[in-house]
Amino acid sequence: MNSTWLKRRLANGDEVGRSWLLYSSVNEAAYCFCCLLFPTSNSNSQFSFESADGFTNWRYTERLKNHKNSLCHCKSFTIWKEAERRLIYGKGIDSELEAQIESEKQQWGNILKRILSCIKVLASQNVVLRGHGEKLSTAEEGANI
């Protein structure tokens, strides 16, 4: 793997990083991130960038260009960038779940603040914290605090 593979030189001389190309030093293989994450082709693909084994045949550098220009890669790249954009703007499929988690987090934060303020008042008056009820409330016993 050559480090120049991670960048692409444009016609005007600028270099642009290939955000989709990953290299594993453990496996000594290159992978296409978007094709692994969002596969659009069948399992017997012609490009090893899409496989779990990765690309390891460093003599055939034209395969990088062939993979980049393939229809499967273009579809996977588009799906990846669209998912990334939805996450940035909070339009993902789990945005309602995230809102519910945030409201529950605020609710428990407010409960914790109330408990701490009660403890501060009792401590400032040298009143002992006593009791043995561990539940906030039950249907049979009423409020146990």
C-alpha cells in the first residue's frame, strides 16, 4: 500500500483525500468503507475492496480506479453520504428515539437535583437522613421516601 493511494490529484493540481479508502495494517489490506457498510452488489463482486478480506494485490493499482468508477461503489458512496447528511441534520430513522432519551435524561436530572436540594436542606439543619423505604412509591403502601 502506497500512501499516495489515500489521496487523489485533481486536474488543477489540488489533492483530495479519499475518505472512503481505509487501510488495515493488521491485515495489510485496503478496504472501501462505504461498500463494506452499504453493500449494493451481490456477494461475488469483482472488486476485493468490497470483501471482508480486502484488497492486497498491490501490483494492480488500476483496480483502485476501476473500483472508484464502478456503479456499485457510486451507489454505496451516495447512500453513505446521504446517511451522513441525515445524521448531521438530525433526520435519521432514530431521531424520535433520541428525543425520547433526551427528555428522559432531563427528567432524571431534575429528580436528582430535587433529591440533592433536599439533602442540602436536611444537612444545613443537622437533621438525620433516616428511613428504610427504597422505593419512591408503591400502589399498596403509598409514598415511601
